[in-house]
Amino acid sequence: MTKQDLIASGNEEEAIDAYIDIIGEEYLDDFEEAYQGKWSSDEEFVQQLLEDTEEGIKDLPPYIHIDWEWTAREIMMDYTEENGYYFRNL
């Protein structure tokens, strides 16, 4: 797949460029599987990621407080960020 193919499929050019900066153009076939979206911080990305999982965190009692900075640090071992764009490490 080429960069132009990905753009034609509706993907953001800036996200594709970020992926190329991290992984390299030879791996563009994996872009759509790896791409997770654009977020303003690791903590925001990880919170949304966990809220979207089946186990989720929406049903936690209100007295449970999550250290998002620590949680993001741990989860980001499986993800990479470039210019606010997040990608799962494949």
C-alpha cells in the first residue's frame, strides 16, 4: 500500500507521515491496523483506550482513583506516539 492509497481511503496525511517517521515507509501496509487516533496526551489516550475495552473502567466505584500518569507509562510500552498520533506496536 502506498501513502496515496491510504490518503484515498480517508486517512489523515499527517497521521501517515507520523507513522512513516516512526516505522518507515516500507511498513505502510500495517498503518490501518496500527493507527489508534490522535490524542493530546498519553494519559488521555490510555483513559479512552481503557474505557473502550470490554472490561472497561466505567463501572468502577467512585472511591477508586486511577493514577493515569503511571497507567499511561505502563500501557505505552505497547504503543508509540508521534506528534499526537498513536500507534499500536505490531
